Amino acid sequence: MLKQIAILSAGIFLVGLSMSVTDGADWPGFRGLKANAVATDGDYPTEWSSENNLKWKVELGGDGNGSPIAIDKYVYVTSANKDGSDRTLHCFDRNTGDELWKKVVHADPDEETHQTNPYSGTTPAANADCVVVWHGTPGIYCYDHAGNELWHKEYSPVKHVWGYGSSPVIYKDKVYLHYGPGEDTFLLALTLSTGDEVWKKIESGGANDLSGKKVGSWSTPVIVNAGGKEQLVCSMPSRVISVDPATGKEFWFVEGLPSERGDLVYTSTAVADEIGVAMGGYKGPALGFTLTGKGDATESNRIWYAPDRQPQRIGTGVIVDGYMYIADAGPGIIQCVDIKNSGEEQWKTRGTDDYWGSTVMAGGNIYATAKDGSTIVFTPDPDKFKKVAVNTFDEPSNATPAFSNGQIFLRTNKSLCCVEAE
């Protein structure tokens, strides 16, 4: 456990999965084992192409923004047909690319979304025993690794003109989900083994048609241990909230995400060293805050607040030694931001395109995959941008790569690719 752990501050234990049931080299959920977008094992290729370091590539048969995950010998990813009537979870052999099984869930083809957000916008989550996927309105499904359905749970329709995108989180014996956006929005905890509801916390979600103020959050929750207690933290449309993972009881909230363009959040909360960072969407504000407090902790917890001239942010940044490295959706720039003190930009550079995927730290480098499918690799340095390489498969992508056991799994709009040093 290795040089990346030493690079990051060790003051907070950030997890998306119980460490006791999965290997540190697994990438079992959105933004990895600890939901901090840091690979905790060995070296990874920094250069690849269709002729170099490409181990395998498979067609998925449908577009999607959902990211792949890797656990043990399996790689999971979602896809959907154009009208969303078939939503699929695929299971591949990580070493050969052979499809081991797939499960298709049928849905109402009239469910609304945006053309930039196809009907497979979420990332699965897995542990040693099972994999969980959320298909939006059709529900939450849990399978064992042989593809047998263990349970599924349906709630109200997901109604938003921009579709859905939050991903499930497995922690210990529960699975957590931010269900929304839309008027019926809530945080949810289910028993992992049975799908029984443990708690449900209703949150403000917003109208579907966006004829008035634009409202919605596509943020995936994170589990942290800070201030001496476990917390589930999630960026909602107007505020960041912390709740007890066991009961759903609210610990504290910090306001500051709304802007003149709307109450919109696309990124997940990023956390390191007991500091959280939340960023509004559609050029909304950014803020840094501590992970303690009670009730309305806006004044007591907020360290910095940057309301003006923010880029459009969809992917979440990765934090290294008190600095966030984030690739923005518009304009397509890569930034280094001081998150401990001021939220000030340390440097910025033009990327290869706009970015929807989250940045990832692996093997001492940071990887950022752009909408045109190119991945820029650079070394984290708060003083200047240090480019290592730029790679591409020449296929568009809105997903975040998965890093596991020296292999990189990249999802393009049409394909799943495995990159490994030859």
C-alpha cells in the first residue's frame, strides 16, 4: 500500500466499500475503493493507442456515461439502447474481455433524459459477494457474481429533463443511493443482503420541466469518518448535507451551491484531511468546508467560498496534498486549486477537449479523460502543469476510467477497453 497513500493526507478514512471484503487493488465503485479517485496499488501505463498497450476492446451495443468498475476477475459496466427501453449490466472477464453474462431490465421508452446523458449514466458498485446497479425508474438491482438476481427494489419514476446519474455506494452491510433528481428526491439506505429499506430521507429535488429555476443534483454520496464519527456526505441542489449512515439522521449542512443559473450540482463531494469540497454546476459556486458541526454549519464550517467566474464542472477533482486537480466541462481546462486555505487557482492549462469524467490519481500520475476520448496524463505539482502524455482511441467518452492491478478500463460511448503494459 504504496506510494499513493503516502502522497495523500492520512487524516481521514474515506471509503466506498468495506476494506475487509475487497482487495486494495480493486476498483469496486464510482471513483474507486475509497471514493477518492486514488488507485492504491502499483504502476499503470501512461501511453496507449489502438496499436500500443491495448489488451482488449469490446463493443457494448449502446451509449452511456456510466463508468466501469473492477473487482477480483470481473469488470462491470452499464449500457442502454437508444430509447432506454433496454438497460443492461454487463459482466466481463478482466483478462480476456469475454462477456461472462449480462442482465437486461426493460423500461418505459418514454422516460425523459437529455441526448448528452443516455440511459446508462450510473456506475455499478460491488463487494466480494455481489454487484448493485441502479437503472433509474426500473429500479435498483443486486446480483451475485454469477449473474443470479438476489433482489431488486423499485421506487417512484425518475422525472427530470436531464435524466439521472448518481451511483450506488456499498459500505459494510448496506447500499446507499441518492435517488433523483426530480420532485421526488431522497437519500436511501437498503440492507445489502435483502434489499430491505433501512431508512429514507426526503430532500428537495426540483421540478421536471425546468420552466422556472433549474434544480437538480447528480452527485454520488461518499462515506467518511471525520470528527470521530462515520458520515454519509452528499452535495444536494442547494447545500451539502451529512447524515448518519446507520439511521439517516442529519448531522449538519453547509449552504452555498445555488447560483443565478439554478440550484445545480453535477460533481460529487471530494474529501481529504477532514476537508470537503463541493462545486455547483452550470458555472455555479465552489466551496470548501470542514466535516464537523451540527445543524446549519454554513458559518462555522465553511473555509472558503468562490461564487464568481467558475467553469462548468461535471467530473469531480482528485485531491493530492491539499490541492485539487480538476478537469472542467466548459471551457475545457485543467486546474490546480488550493482547497485547504483559499480555494484559489494555482494554475490552469488548456486540455484536449471538454471533460465530463473525473480525474484519477494512479501510479504517481493524474489521468483526465476528455469528451473526445483522449486521456491526458500529468504529474501533480501545485506550482506548474507537468504533462506526461496524451493518448486516445478516437472514440468519444464521458466516463471515468477504472484502475486495478496495473490495468486501466476505459469506457467510450460504444466500447469498453482494457489498457495494460505489454
